[in-house]
Amino acid sequence: MQELPEEEKMKIQEQIDVFKVEKEKLEQEIAKWDDSSNDIITLAKQMCMIMMEMTDFTRGRGPLKTTMHVINAAKKISEAGTQLDSVASQIADQCPDSVANEDLKAYLQRIKLYCHQLNITSKVKADVQNIGGELIVSGLDSATSLIMAAKNLMNAVVLAVKASYVASTKFKRHGLKSPLVTWRMKAPEKKPLVRLENPNEVRAKVRKGARNKDIEPVKALSEFDSF
């Protein structure tokens, strides 16, 4: 075991940057929807958070400190992926459009594949440790493999969420009592119509306005008489 050289840390950061692109895509997609009655969005959020923790681990950050933590995190992602597959598969089965049905099932197959890949990677590459905030590894491949597996899974989840939306809203099958999930846009945050001033700023303005220059009475009268 040896401390990761600076050069290899830079290579890991390059992989992290690529991962962040996929993370932002997923965040943008799930941020649009209210997850109170949508298991697809809830599970996608859970998977996103765990994947972020795993990639933070490769930089010596976050709550995961040992390879066993990473292995357990991979298991949680796999479990969430299985649940997402269960719900989305039902959506696909209820979709009367064959193309949308096949697209969604194809993305779900990717999720299964990458969850499996992430599980294997977290175990085989179990030579990464976070000790005292310092990343200790026996090879660069250990960290980059985890990041790449998480990136691939993140991309598959983004596509599955979009395909689930299309399959469950664009094509209606007669006879269904209620949809499996509800796609409701999240209400925008309420903002005040008038900008509320900071009390300290108001007091500062009052104090500033109160400091009028002293004017000599005789000079003031002489200016008045000149009109």
C-alpha cells in the first residue's frame, strides 16, 4: 500500500470531472419532478447521492472511509437499482407503444449491468483506503474503475428516468385505473415580490441621512436675501 502520487490524483480528478457532467444531467432531470408520489424519482435521487459518496471517497472525502464502506454503498445502489427496475418494468409493460417499451427496457438492462459492474469493481478493487483524510491505494486503476462504473450507471439512470416519463405519460392504455407513478412538476420556490432590505442596511442609511452638515444661520439668511 502506498500514498497516491500527485500525478495520479490529477488523473482521478479528470475522471471525476467527467462523472460530474453525468451527475449534473441527472440532477437537472430529477430536480424538475415532485418525488412525493413518484418512486422513479425517489430511487434515482438515492442512487445519485450514494454514487457521489463513492466518487468523493476516491478523493479522500465524504462519509465513506474504508473499502468495506464502498462495498456496502455499492450494495445499496444495486438494491435501489433493483427497485427502480421493478417499477419501471411495470411502466414499460403497461405502455402500448412498442418503441417506447423497448427503449425503457433497454435502459433498465444497462442499469442492471452497471449495478453488477459497480458491485464487482468495489470488491475486486478493494485496495483503496481513506486513512486520516489521505487516499491510500495500490494502483490508479482502483480509483478510476470505481468512478467510471459510477459514471456509466449515472448515465443509464438519466436515460431510464426520461424513458419512464415518456412511456407513462405519452401513451395511454385503456382500462388502467391509476398510473404507477405521478409525474408532477415541482413547484418553483416562492420569492418575495419586493426585495426585503437588510435591517442593518436600513439603519446605516438612516444614520447617513441624519448626518447633515451644520449651516451657519447668518450665511443661510444671506443666501435667502439674495433672491
